[in-house]
Amino acid sequence: MKFLPEYDLYICGKDSFQYADEIRTQIKEKAVGNVFVTGMIEQTEKIWLYRNCQAFLFPSRGEGFGLPVIEAMQFGKAVFISNYTCLPEISNGFAFIWEKLEPEAMAKSIRKNLPLFYEQKEKIDQMKEHAYSFSYEKHIKAYIDLYHELLSAE
């Protein structure tokens, strides 16, 4: 967060991987005071963070479906993602995409786009509508329908 000292960064989720230890080591060695590795959080904490964050940053190189991106969009938050995996497709043009995961360029993109995002109420509403089109119930029904179709095929 060298390039965004006015913001706090919360890294949430499973932290038993080696990279979490590496991040904690870097935070300590560089005396970074605005980065917090929380580990797993309760649903109520996650909702609070989504409601109160300025933006959701997801610089992933290996995310499966991108559910956290959808969740952040449902809360009407500015979303910044990497140009890897299915994240650009899932976001459907509503997220800001980092072509390269270089800290200075990422910070520049956030500074430029974050204020503009919140000026576009209609686009935020469209983004939320897109995000709410993803639901567990809808996906479960689609799988059940697919299985019925496959099982009844001759």
C-alpha cells in the first residue's frame, strides 16, 4: 500500500497458505500499517466490510468462478480485478481491469477510476442488476435441469 497510503487494505479468507505468511512477513519487515491479513471471517464481518469499503480489489491469478467479485458488485462497490481467469467475463464490463499486476499502475488505476465510478449511479444500478442475476438457486436449478435432460436423453 506504498502507493495508496490513505487507504487500508484488508486481505480476507483462508490464510493457511504460504503466501499469507509471506505477506505477514513483508508487512512486518516494511512496517506497513495499513494492510491487515484477517484470515477467515464470519458472514456478518464480510457484509460489514462490503458495505463499508470504498472498493473491492481482486488481483487474482487463479480464482475459480469469482464469487467475491459478484458479491462486491451486489453491494454496489467499485471492483478492480486482474485480467486473468474468468474474472473479466464474470464482471461483464462493470469492473476495472488491471492488465498487469504492478503495484504502482494498480494504484494509479484506483486513483483515476474510483471517483469516477461513484458518479455513475445508473451504471452502478446496472452492475447490481447484473450481479443479482447470479444466484445459488438459479445455478442449482440449471444443474438439475441439465441432469434431467442428460438422464432423459436416449
